[in-house]
Amino acid sequence: MDFTALGDTVNVAARMQERAAAGELLIARGVADEIVARAPRHTLILKRHEPPMEAFVLAQVSGAILCPRGTLHTTKLTSNCSKHPGAR
């Protein structure tokens, strides 16, 4: 069974992906609004900044590294990484 995704949403997503820089994730306003509505948040009291600032946690990855090709890995890479040669 084969599936093909078609339509404006797929076209917009493809164009956004093409415009993203290495390691960058672009999202539409509607997605951002949903993230803000659901994301864990903290109130930060920052030195020399009033009023307190609301900060949103978008990702929590312990021990993760971003390799030179822009891929987030949760395991340690060595210079012999078969997926990304030269990543440290």
C-alpha cells in the first residue's frame, strides 16, 4: 500500500524546510501558538529586567549533541561515526 501526501500544507512545509538553515527548525504561527499553549513554562526574574519574564521549555534533551551535519544525537559520537564521519 502506498500513500502520497498532497495539498497546500505539504507544499508549505516543503518550502519552509528548504528555507531552514542547517540545524534550524522553522514552524508556522499556528504551531507556535499551540506550543506556547502546551509547553512547560517558568517565570524568570532577571537582573536589570522588569517585569519578570515568562520562558517556555521547548526541548529537554540530556547529554545530546548537535553533529556538524545538523543532526541531534542523544548518544556520544566519535570521529568514526558511520552516519556522520568527522563528528565529535
